[in-house]
Amino acid sequence: MFSLFKKEINSFLSSIVGYVVMLIFLTLLGLFLWVFPGNFNVFDSGYAQLEAMFTLAPWVFMFLIPAVTMRFFAEEKRSGTIELLLTKPLSEMQLILAKFMAGQFLVLLALIPTIIYYFSVYRLGNPVGNIDSGGFWGSFIGLIFLSSGFTAIGLFASSISENQIVSFIVAVFLSFLLYTGFDALAGLKIFESVDSFIIALGINSHYISLSRGVIDSRDVIYFVSFTFFFMMLTRLVLESRKW
């Protein structure tokens, strides 16, 4: 399992595409936070805070993570190596876990440089250090949980097609739908009596809750369950090849 994990990491980092994807993520965040004028700009806001980063990051993740995961199973199917992998002494779940951990590791590689933004705002605060550190780290942890959910979606999307572009589009669509769809659904009048329940089913409400800096066990359980659900769907797709 560890050898497969290393293979996926090496394969991604040996390609220029891997570096381009991470560079695009960091460049987009950096431009919106420090260069482009507007509500997201740190200097224009007048406050020593990075809420804008955690508002922008999920939307960038919707494209970044599918770009990372789209090849995981789709390429194996296209090249025919999926059959070889399934004959090795690895269960479907171990195979999925190895690819999931590889995807999460790559996302973390893209996330770690954003800590520089925290120290920059920390130093720019008046007085120095005038930043809600608890809120930042809570949001950062929330972003990691969010990325795990999107990674699981990406794995599932990659498992249902041998075309990487199709996998990418399906992953982006599902990520967008599950991030915003329940909030939109709850806004319909016919669901007024159960709007709170519907909102709680969506990713956004739990991500916002973690972004307040309080690690609530309910939010953690939600993201773990969400990730596990899509990993099990991926396993079901892989097992269907034997039927």
C-alpha cells in the first residue's frame, strides 16, 4: 500500500502538470488577497484577518482537487493497469486508501505555503500579533477536512470513467452541488419547515462552523462520514468489475 502511495506522489511530482496545478492555486489566492483590489484584499479590508482566504479556498479547491485526482483511477483504466492492481495482494479498500492519502498529501503540499500569509498578517497587525490565531488555525483545519471530502469525491469520479476529462467534470459538478446545493434547496419555500435539517446535510454549513475556530465533534464526524461514504462508493464501483 505504501509503495502505491509513493508511486502516485512520484508520478504527480515528476510531471509539470503537478507543479502547475499547485502554482495556480497559490497564485490565485495570492492575487486576490494581496494584489486585486476588492473585498478579498487584505489591505483594503483594514483588518488583520484572513477570512477572505478561507472564503476563496473552497472554490479554488473545486477545480484544484479534481485536477489532482482525475487520473488516479481513470488513467489506470485507460492503460489497463487497473486489472494488474486488482490482482495484487491489496484489497479494494487498501487501494482506495493509498490513492486517497496520496491525493490528500498533494493537497497539503499546496496548502502549507499559505501559512506564510498568516505570518505576514501577524507582522502587519497593529499592534504586531493582532490576529485571531484560533480562528485561523480552526479554519485551516476545516480546510483540511473539506479537502478530504473533495478528494473522496474526486476518487469516486475517477473510478467511474477511463476519461480524465470526464472524471474532472464529474468531480467539479459533484463538489459544487454538495457544497452549495443544500443551501439553495433549503431556500425554497416548500422546505421552510425543515430548512435547518437540509442545510446541515450540506458541506458548507459544517465548513463555516469549523471556520469559526471551534472544532465541534459533530462537524468532524460529518466530514469523516462524508469522506467514508464516497470511498465506499468508489469501492462499489471497483468491485462491480468482478460482476
